[in-house]
Amino acid sequence: MSKLLKPDKKTVELDSPRPSRIRREPVRPDTKLESLAGKIDWGSREWEIRFAVGGIVMFSLGIAALAIDIGEVLSR
């Protein structure tokens, strides 16, 4: 149930106006250039997936090189 409207009710008056909490000037970026490696979040999920795929590729290349090398040794 809602309250009844009281048209003669006095409004709240503030003692002094408060300064706004909204930032008036935008934040300026640092002028020094940061390297690309410093900006990357190496622990993010995207990079974990990239490292996992890279590891799998490197492991499979190692196994293939080992198989080819063993094949060369045994063929002599």
C-alpha cells in the first residue's frame, strides 16, 4: 500500500552545496611508452590456451623428430 501525497510537505534544504563527486577532467594516459610485453596479461585464460596449444605443437614436433631420427639410425 502506498502513502498518501502531502503537498504542503517542506523540502529538505542543504546547508551548503557539496562539490560534485564526478571527475571533471578525464584521466590523462602516461606519456611514457610502455612496451607491448608489459601491457599483456600473461595469466589470462586466452594466453593459457595459447601456451597450451604451443606446448602441444612443440611436443608433437619433438616426437616426430625423434621418430625420424630413430628411423634413420635403424635403416643403416
